Amino acid sequence: MYKLIVIFILTGSFLTSQAQDKYLTRTGTVEFFSSTPIEDIRANNGQVSSILKTNTKEIFFNVLMRSFRFEKALMEEHFNEKYVESEVYPAAKFKGTILDEIDFSKDGTYEDVTVEGTMIFHGVEKEISVLATIVVDAAAETIHCTSDFLLKPEDYTIEIPSVVRDKISDDIQVSTQFVYTKSE
């Protein structure tokens, strides 16, 4: 009986410590911006799901393409139908690992943190490396993570018709913001 109680307590402690290592958000934001002399294009998506596992330093996020909002409805339509083909490729996903040492148990701000992983976008898997800023608020049990990086449409087999080629930048600026809360 004593052994059974000890096993139960140890199992419960293990499961509790595993749950404490997971932070998540369903309201992360991803914004992209393309600037050319002819036109600026900006879109944002505030419905991004993401998980941060502090024990393994893994980050995952999922971005639904149809959730991006543009200034002009026609841009949004073209984005979904002609460029990212949302019907065929409904989401972009990222699975990465934080390479730098971070103490998630105490308050701190960590700048120029390297995150490496795989971006899956438009049916293409590509290894990328980005720099992020991570702010740990241990008392509030939140972690803020922001990053800015460039993606090239051609790297993800997104074809830009010659008619609008001058209106879309070769490098798309992507900005992410996640406020993770501890998962129970």
C-alpha cells in the first residue's frame, strides 16, 4: 500500500511539472508588410494559435490564411485565391526551438534570441532562423515573444503574375507577437 501511495504521488508530481512547462495563446498576431514604390500592402491576423514548451524550448504556431485582414477586400481575395491558395493550403505552420539559454522561472528580458525551425507554408517546408525578444513575467505566469523576419514568396513557390510584380516586394516583412499564459 505504501509503495502504491508513493507511486501515485510521484506520478502526480511528474504530470504537474509537465503541465507547468506549457504556455499557450490563441490570440497571437502575425502581420506582414510588403512595400514597393508603387504600393504598400499590409495584412494582419489576430487569431494565431501557439504553444511554447519551456522545458524543451520548443515553439509551435499555426496561422490560418483566411484569417488575414487587408485594407482592401480585393487584396484579401487575391491573397487567398491567387497567391497562397487557401483552399489547398489553409494554414502556415512553424515548429522551432529556442537555441539560447532562458530562465523561464524568473522575470527577465532576453533580446536577440535565436529560434530555428521549420516553416511550412504553401506546401513547402523550409528551415529558417529568426531573432526574437522574449520577456518572462514569472509572477503573472506569462511570456511575451516578438519577432521580425523576412520571407520570400519565391521560396514557397508562390508565383506573382508579371502584371502585379512591381506591386509586391521580393522580401515580405513578417512580424509576430505572442503573449503566452501558463497552461494548467
